[in-house]
Amino acid sequence: MPELPEVESIVRANRDRLVGRTFTDFETSWPRNTLPAPDAVRDALRGRLIADVWRRAKYIIFTLAAPSADAGRGADAGQKAVAGSPMRGAPLATGHTKRPAALSPHAARPAAPSPHAARPAAPSPLSARRSNGRQSPGYLLIHLRMSGRLEWGDPVLPGQKRPAATRSGISGSDVPRPDAPHTRAVFTLDDGARLLFCDARKFGRILWTRDLTSVTADLGVEPLEPEFTAGLLADLLTRRSGRIKPLLLDQSVVAGIGNIYADEALHRAGLHPLTPGNRVSPAAVKRLCHAIRSVLRAAIRHNGTSFDWVYPTGTMQDHLRVYGRTGEACRTCGTAIEALRVGQRGTHLCPRCQPAPRGASSGGRALRSASPRV
Ligand SMILES: [Zn+2]
């Protein structure tokens, strides 16, 4: 499942291509994962400018705006282009279409409301609850969940025929290639470009909302924001007796961390995954806060971790210290990395760098209940 660094990498790789464009159409072949119903999402998106694309937790968020006077470019072309249907997948962030100067995101971005005004300045349990949806005609949110990914379909230019929807009989460069595998939805933009939402396992979600807080209110602190401090983390942990790893995976505590980076942060902090949250020492909380931030930043620098074909563009897997390294030597001390099950999740740790929590009560039971990873 893509975690914070992978989602952030996707946003950064595609923001420039998206911001300043206008949605002209939306189609889905899997309406069950679209909220509200596809027709309502299509009505909400058509004619809306993409003022910003950003990330909150594991959500990709499009801040929408009413098009400004100079952003009506290509409207006719866009309306013609909506005849396109899902087809021709290309890797995301490749083959960028050059955007005419007059259509730069800054020219098209409305002076007010500013996308930054609409974006929570400091996403947190408190600030995220502030209503910030009144300044925008709405937000499009995409959650990739287990296997979702974004790709670019070939643009459909004005006057072009609707691409063949068939997957059979494809040959020759003048014949449209088939859809990207598992295309579930297509967002058409005013330049004819089509953003494909592909999802093999169909757990991904496409949401439109006028009030962003209706989706984000329960999300925890953003670990890369300045407000994520050792003091805040200590405050979050002292109130919870659950084990530290499930706490890190709880999106209402810290947002965006998944299985990979929880394991990596705990190793860097020297904390056993079964340590109760309220028994983490102040010094260890400091180490953990630093470890979370540093591992997430490193992962973003490496475009995330490529764990399978769903997300092939990252290189962080070459720098992981415990995740997926069962039996291999700890990069710190040389001890063999072990695997446990913690809260149904495969968990990787170095038994020497991350000693089991003291005390027969919680720590002992926790350890006995953890079974080796199959
Ligand atoms: Zn070690």
C-alpha cells in the first residue's frame, strides 16, 4: 500500500501537469468506489479549475476553483475532447505535454481564493477541523489504498475520433493501444489529457466533497509538518497503552505512516514494536520523532519504496534497514533481522537494536502472542 512518501512522490511528479488545467469530464467503470455517485462527481468536476494538488495523510487532494476569466482557454476544445474514453496507459509523469505560456498554472490560478488559503496551513487534529471548504467549490480526493495508481492516457485532441475501446486486434502505431491495465476511472482535462485511475484490487477511493474536513477531520498530525514535535508525540503516546507499532499505523494518531515506515522508524529509534505507547521513555520519544521524520524524508528523496509493480518508480527499498530483510544482517549491529506478527501485520526488527520491553506483564504477553511471520 502506498504510504506517505509514495503518495507525496506521486503528487510532486504530477502537480505541474495538473495545476491550472480544468476538468472537462469524468468517467468510471467502477462506480462503487466513487462518492458521491459518478454523475454527481462529473457534474462537480466539469469546468472546475485545478488550483492545487497536494497531499494529506495518504490522500491525493485536488483543490478546485471556479475558472478565472483567462482560464477559459480551450473550453471548446475541452468539450470536444470529452468524447475520449479510457485507453492507452502511459507511466505517470512521462511524456509531459508542453503547456502554452498563457496557460501556466499561475495565469490560470485565480487570485482568490488562494489554494494555499484553502489548504490547512498546519494540518493537525485541531487545524484540520477548521472549516476550510467554504472558500472552494470543492475538493477531489483520491486514496490509492492497496493497489491504486495514477497514469496518463494519451490525449484526445479536438476533432479526433473516440479511441477504440477494444483490447483486441491492436497492432500498428496508428491504432490506439488498449487501456492501461485495470483502468477504473478517467479524468479528462481541457487540453485533452486524460488522467487514469487504475486499481487492480478495486479498494481505491475517489471522493468529491465541498467540505474537506468531512474527510480529514479524524486524521492525525502530519509528521513532516513543524507541529510534529517530540512534545506532541509524547503527549499522543502517554494517553495510549496500546503497542507502539499499531499506534504508529493508526491514521488518527500520526497520518501517513504504513507498515514499511513504521518498522523502519522503530528500528532507527531502537524501539521494540510491542512497547506500550505510554511506556516509551522521553528520550526514546525524541529518537522516535526524529526517526519518523528522517525516514520519511529519505523515502521522499528516493521517490518512495517500490514494493511491487503497482509502484515501480521508487528506490527506497535499497535503503531499508529492516522491512523485508528477514534473516539478513542488521545494518547497525549485524544481528539477523527477525519477523513477527503485530496486529496482523508482518513486522521486522533487530532483536539487539530493539530489545523487548521490560516487565513480564504487557511486554511478556505481547511477545508470547506474537508468532513468527509465515
Ligand atoms: Zn541491530
